[in-house]
Amino acid sequence: MRTAAIRRFALLALLASAPASALEPGDYVDRTLTFDGVERLYDLRVPVGYDGATPIPLVVDLHGRSSYKEQQKLISGMAAHADAEGFAVVWPNGEYPSWNAGWCCSEAVDEQVHDVAFLRTLVEAVAAELPVDRARVYATGLSNGGAMTQRLACEAADVFAAAAAMAFPIGLLPITSCVPSRPIAVLTVQTPTDELVPFEGGGPFPSAQESFAQWRAIDACGDDALEVEVVQGESRCDYDTSCDAGVEVGLCTVAGAGILGGHIVYLTPDFVLAEVAWDFLSRFSLPSAPPALPVPVAGKKLSLKDGPAASQRKLSLALKDPALAPGSGFDPTTDGANVQIYNSNGSGEQLCLVLPASGWKRKGAGFVYKDAKRLAGPCKTARIAPGKLSLACDAKRSALDYSLDEPSQGSLSARFESSGETFCTRFGGTLQKDQSTAASPKATFQAKAAPAPSACEALASPCAVP
């Protein structure tokens, strides 16, 4: 089998799946997102100089109780720092205005507003309009927004790569109920003179040190001396860098300035906290998901027909197995798909068929692919439904690049791949040759009812997913 046509097919797939134009650099204010039947407002800043194509980090910056997105944007310093460092920032409004951050201390708590789910949805909404680097989404916020930041670290570590909470420790009761899905980097900034959130704790408030120690325990950092200490003026930041999975835990104890004993920690004279927060956050990314293991499935039919002319070649494939159940992230309308037919005897013979995203549509619980004019390759139809997959291709208008001359083709393997999910099977069949026309013999490979193999074989040269 030969693969000369693969590069052309892959190029067509790439062009078909190119993302839509992103938002231009600048400020987008009072954007709306309806969540739980309530219209929520948020502002978004796309950094100056953004090229509109490269995925960029996103910072979610949360205001305090009785504050609004406009005030948080003004005092946190994240807007200017976004331009300097090239990340996007979103400032949402909480309801009432406040956040359901745990026990403290707002109307959003009393009304049990689903703010963790809302902020997850907000990230999705921004990412739908802007190429967001989903491995580099971060949370930060002040006071009640700092408490919400802590809660996001506890309950949404699959979305947020790291968190920087200003003027609030862990806000869940007890603090041991903070159980993130993975080790996550968290920086907490507090002022010893804070008149609203006591640094030494009291009542439901854990002390800054208790919260810091809890994060060290959560992230399995150990009890050894802290590795990094940064001192400026009367302020200091301490970091434990020995935690699991390469994360860090930090506590900045900053000199207070301004009202409420320095509760508005951004006013400290010793640090520019937007810089401190970004320097911390930007060191971390979500861990890469392990590649999904290929799933062996049973095959219903594989037919390859050759002919006197290359244009007479045809291929049909059908798989039928309850294990053919793609996950929730499976979406060939976004990611495209490919099919690979190959010999696993070490000969290296293979046929790669690219089915670009532009040809796929949803249908019921599955998907259909149609390319009647074979503009993207030889495959004209494909169908995926729970437990079933079928494919039909021919060489009438586009090359179907294989040969049935090799006697080793008494058995062939097949793979279907999309959205990182792969299904494989192996057919044992018969190679029939019609020698009635010696100058141009016909040949057919036919196989039916192939049981699922014990495992999918490792491939030296797998097809590239479009």
C-alpha cells in the first residue's frame, strides 16, 4: 500500500478546520452570559499586540463583596499587566454583588448561587470567541473574590492551572473539605493589620499560616524549611517549591496601606501585586492528559476491490461492537477523523484516509460524513452511531492508493481515530484474484465477522489526525 495522497488530504483538512477570527485587541465591556436563568455581566480585555491566532493565557479576576467588575479592573492592576505580558483578562460580576465562596459571607452564599459552575461556563464562553490556551487559565481575586479564588482551586482544578488569592485564606468549613482533583499551585496574599479578614484567624477564619499549611498538606509539599524567600521593605513572600507534580504553594505577608487596615492589599508599598501574582501563576500549566488507549472492537466487514484501472478501486469498512462508544469529547465536526488500513506484519504497508471536519455533521446520537464529489479524498460517506461505524470510499474522483498484489494481505488491520480516541480491529480474510485477463487481473479482499483483538498493535507510522 502507498500513501502519496495523504499530504494533500491533510492540507485540505487543515484549511477546513481553521478557527474563526478571534476578537481584536482592546476592551469589551458589559458582555452578557445567561446562567441559571440570570443574565450575568463581564468585561474582557484582549491584550495590545495580540495576533488573533496564537492561543493565549486567560486570567479570571474577581471583585470583592459589594464591589463590581469595574472597581476590580481599576485596582488589581491586571489590565496593564495583561498588555505587558500578553494574556487576556476577564472581570465578571457576582450576584448581589458577591460570590458564593464557601461560608463567607454574602447574599450569594445565602441564595446558594452556583458560582463555581458559572465561572467554569464563563471560561468556556470566552474560549468560544478567543483562542484561549486551556492549559493556562488562572484565577485571582480580592476579599470575597479571594475566597472564591480559593474555592476554585479546591473545586475546579481541572480548569484552573493555578490561583492567586488576595486578602482571604481557604474559605471552606472545615478547611480540610478542600479536596482538589490534582495538586494545584496556590498563592495567598494577606496583611497582618487587616481589619476585615484577621491574619491570625478567629471564629470561622483560619489564620494565614493555617491556610498556608493546609495547602502544603494538600499538595504533599512536606514539612521541610521553605525553599524561596523574597523580602521587600516590610513585606515578604515565602514559597514551598518541593510539592507534588511540580506545583508550589506561596504566602505573601505584605505591609498594609489604606483603609480597613490594608485589606485592599494591592495598595501595599512594597510589591506590585499584579506582577507578583502573574509571575507565580504563569509558571504553571494544567498537566497534559495521558493519551487515550486505543479500544479494540469487533469488525463487521472489510472489503477492498481492485480492478484493471486504478479508478475502479473501492473500499468499504464496517465495525460493530458495544465498546464503540466515543466519549463526551468525541466530535469529528471539530477535529475531523481518519481511517487507517494496514498490514501488521512489519511490511509497513498502509492506507491513510482523511475525513476533514468540514464534511461531518451531527445526526441523532452520532455523526455522518458526506463528500459526494470526493473533494477531500476518496471517502464519500461515513456514519458513526453508538456501537456502529461504517465507511465507503472509491477512486472515481480521487486516488485510493493501495495495491492487492501482496500475498501477505491475507489479514489486515483497521483503525478509526478522532478527538484523541482510537478504535481498532483486525480482519482475517481471503485474497481472491481473477486471472482471466492476464494483462490486467482483478483482485478482491473480503473479510467478515472479525472478533475484537486482545489489544491494538503499536504502529511505527500512525496516520496524523487532521
